[in-house]
Amino acid sequence: MRCDLTRTNRVDPERGHVAEYRWRGRDIGICDSARNVVAVVSSFDGPDQAWRAVTEKLFLDFDNEAVLAAACEPGSLEDNISDLVCSALWDVCGLDATPDRRHSPEWEEPRFSWTQDAHRIRASLLAAYGLDWDECADRMSFADMCGLLASLMETTSPTPFQQAVIYRGEAPEHVSKSDGAMESWRACAAHYALEDEGGEGDAMRAADAAMADMFAAARRAAGRG
């Protein structure tokens, strides 16, 4: 799904933003709002995914077994649901939820976390664009939200989100050449460092890393908005 300004967004009154996803010749409604996709990723709990919980959040017609079963032909729903979920997350949102990271094999360190940086995201959207997260998270797609967060890195006025992402990266060359500046950089980097979110399953970590990496997820999402 390439970025298209002529596209009409569809917003379900109960489920939020919906993308029509074509898979194996059938159109399936994907609930791809920013808020919902973050919730979907949090539903992953290890190698044996909680596919039922993920399905209920991700698909508009999750309660229509006939629709999902038909989309999974040939084969059974249980045998194919993981492929459908992973394909939809990748094609619609740019998230690689496969345990073997078949779509994005190169591991990239996360530059932000939707949970740890929640307050920074809220404050930065409000400061830079006058957007209240709670008012736009259901009506805006995850891909568009990633694009919006990526554009925060281009603003001349610093925001909490921008600062956190910058200090989690490598120090600029002019900083690294100055002992005093480098000491200050290290102090800021320590302040903004992400905590280890232990206890997550492999697939959860893979999906979260693909989503949270500023310069990977945002680039992919920009082409799917």
C-alpha cells in the first residue's frame, strides 16, 4: 500500500481505522489504527502466539469464522491463521512478527518504545502538531502515525520524543571530538536510555523492535500509508 493522498480512510465507529487487505484473492478488513496495532503487538506472548487474542484485535470480522476460514483456504483456519496475521502486519503496518524475521532479517536496535516513551509521544504530538493522542490514535492508521513520529525528527523545535531518539543514537562527529561535549552527551544518553523490557517472547521482541526502531519502521510504514 503506497502513500496515496487520494485514498479515503475508512473509520469504523467501534473499531477505529480500517484498511482493506487483499489476501489470497479476498478482501479482509484490518483494524490498523495506531492504538490498536500497539495493542496487537502487546498480545504476542512467545513462540506459541496467542493467535486468537491477536485475531480478535486485528481483524474487523474476527467473529465471522467463515470469512477467516475462507481466506485461509486451502487448509484449516488454525493451520493458516499465523501466516495471515504475519502477512497482514507486514504488508499493512511494516511489522515483522515472524519468529525467524523473514521480512527484515537484519536486527536493528530499538530507538524508542511505545510504552516507555508514551508520555514523550503524547507531549510531542501535542507540542508540534496540536494533536491529542487520544483523539487521533483511533482514527489514524499505524503507518500514518509512524510517519508523523518520523517527521518529528525533522522539526527545528526540539520535542521530548526527538531528544530521546537522538540521544539513543551515536554521537555526532563534532561532539565525539570534544571531551566536554562528549561527557554531556553520555549523561543525556544515560538519562534517555531504554530499560530492558525482559520477559518478552522472541516474536514479541522481533515485532516490537521492528515497530520501535525509528529509522526502520517509519521508513517501511511511510510506503504503506
